[in-house]
Amino acid sequence: MSIALLKKLKDIRKLNKISEAAKIRSRTSTQVTNAKNAYNNIYVPVLKLLEQNKGLSLSDAVRQIKPGMADNTISNIINRNFDRNVANLKKFLPEEEFKQYSIILDKFAEEKKLFQAASPTIPSTVKGIINTSKSGPGIKQRDKYREFFGGNLQGEHTMMLKDRYTLYNKNKMLDVKAHRAPEYATTRMRNETIKNEIARKINRELSRKAKNVSQIREVARQPEMMAKKNMKNLNQQINDSESLIQGYSKEAEDLGLELRMVDNETGRIRHFGKRYPNITTLKKSFDDLGYSTGGLVKLLNKLKLTKKQKDLIKKAAYNPKKKPGTGPKAERERRVKQKIRDLYGKEKRWKYVKSKVPGPKSSLERKAEKEFFKHTEFWPDRKKKAAGGILSHYVR
């Protein structure tokens, strides 16, 4: 083969590696198509879900529209992908056409801003300063009455972590210290789920109210007749938001929940809801609702579950007819304590810990082990016996 031909072949390989065609090809249509698909299949349905259920978080709404997605994929849909799609639509679409999309995109951007504000990235060193879950009046109350509630009791902060972080950034350390530890006790579902839903609903209306107030300032600069008409409309929207906020506050009060929220601009603390005067009131509400959740039935009705799935969850939930501390483990514990008192005149002091001895393997573990031995050679130099004989278990 000649040197000239070798050189020619070498040059051809270089061109194939660079892929000049990919560099020249326009990606505009693909970018616009992807952005429009996201608009129709994600942003519009998500906003409809949030309108139907104002206590739903943006990530949960996206998860319902795109089930099975990993958490980092959900985060990318809300943040990076959304920003990129908005930029592509604005860049490649005519101005008039982009305006048709901007209403929904602006609303989604507002929800995104609320979502990011509700879950800020807090340095671990700061988190230790603004939060503790190991001490405080709420922890003492929880430990004192835990058995009375069948163990389903938690210490509760009146101010959420993101609001304490806002106070920390505004250097209001006295307020941070006052809200650092849990102040009272409530049930797990009220603390972990219901309170977060109410807080999201209130934050959503507070954001709308603040937006309308800023619009009123802009309207004041308009001609008198136009300003008067727009001002009336904006005032009505503010009154509607305030009415909804008071309704959500009453909802929290009915469940014995107290919330304190911080205005991001001024640092002023607003109070919503009201905690129960004593633990007896919480126990009465706990029993009247029928479940330790403080509203499990109400929550189940919001979820898309079959009757069989709902019944299984209800069976596993707390039943007020069964008194706390009457389960098999509690009965055995009492018998052990009584036997130690009778035989030795002492009290049991050890705690239950997880055994280090492995238990029986599950069917999946047994199957995985079988597959491992089936496809693994420990002694590859040994030969299999002739056909018809018994195969050695040392080879696969």
C-alpha cells in the first residue's frame, strides 16, 4: 500500500471522528419541540393539580404527572430543564407567539420560586445552630405522654426550618434561639404531613398577596380612571387571599397546630393556627378522628388508591378501640418485668436491640444466591463428569 493512500485513509478517519455534519445541523426545531412538549405534558397539568390541591408541593405534583422518576430527575425538570425550555421558546419563537406561552410559564416560575424557598440549602454548621430535635418542652411532653398515645407522638416546632434560616440570615438570633427547640407535642401525621400542607397553602396565598401589593404600587402611576378600575380588582384579590389564609389558619387551629412564618422582606413573624391548651384536648381529637393520623381518612380520599389498598392502610392504622400498650410486645414486656421482680426483686433495665445473628433469607436472596453459584466457577481446572453421571457441585 502506497504512502499517499495511507495518508488519505488517515485523513478520512479524522473527519469521521469530528462529525462535521453534527456541527452544521440546526437543533432549533428539536429544542422548540422539546420545550412545547414539556409545556403541554408537564407545566399545564402540574398547575392544574396545584389548583385542585393547594397543599400539594411542586415536586409531588410533578411526580404525579411523571410517576417513577428519580428525585434528581424531578429536580432537573423543575429547575434546569424549565429554565432551558423558557430560554429556547423566547429565543426561537416570534414575540406574539411566545406571549401565548408566557402566562403558564410565569405561573410555573412562581411555583418554582415558592418550592425553592420552602427547601433552601442550609449548611450543616448553621443547621446545628438553628435546629434541635433532642430537647425542649415538646420533647419532654412527647416522652411523658408517648405511651398514652401508643408511641405515635412527636415534638413539634411552631416555626419551620426555612423560616428560622431566614431569621438567622437577618441576624435575629434571639428569635432563632426562641424557636430552635420543639415547643409542643402532636401526632406524627399532623406534624409531618398535615402541617406541611397547610403551610404550603398559606405560603402560596401570602406570595399572591405580596405580588398584588407590588402591582398596586405600579397601578398608582397609571391615569386616574384606569388606576381606579385596576385598584379595585387588585384589592378584591388581596381580600380573597386574606380570607383563604384565615380559613387555613382555622384549619390548623382545629387540629391543635400552631405556625409562625417569617416575612422574607421585613423579617416580621406572623402567627397562624393555635395549639391545644393541654394534652387531653389532643387525645380527644386523636380518638374522635378515629386514627392517630389526625385525618388519615381525609388524606386517603385525596390519593388515587383502590378500595382494597385503602382498607389495608386503615387496618394497619391506629384503632381507638385498642388501648395503647396492649399489643403482644407490650404484654410480653410486662410479663418479663413482673418475673424479674418476683424472682430477684429488681427492675428490668436492658433495652431491646437488633440481633447480630442473621435471620432466614428471603426468596429473592435465595434466588440471587442460586444464580451466583450457577454462573460461578470456583475450581475451573476440574473437569465435568461424563454425560449421564452426577455432576460435581464444585463446578457450575
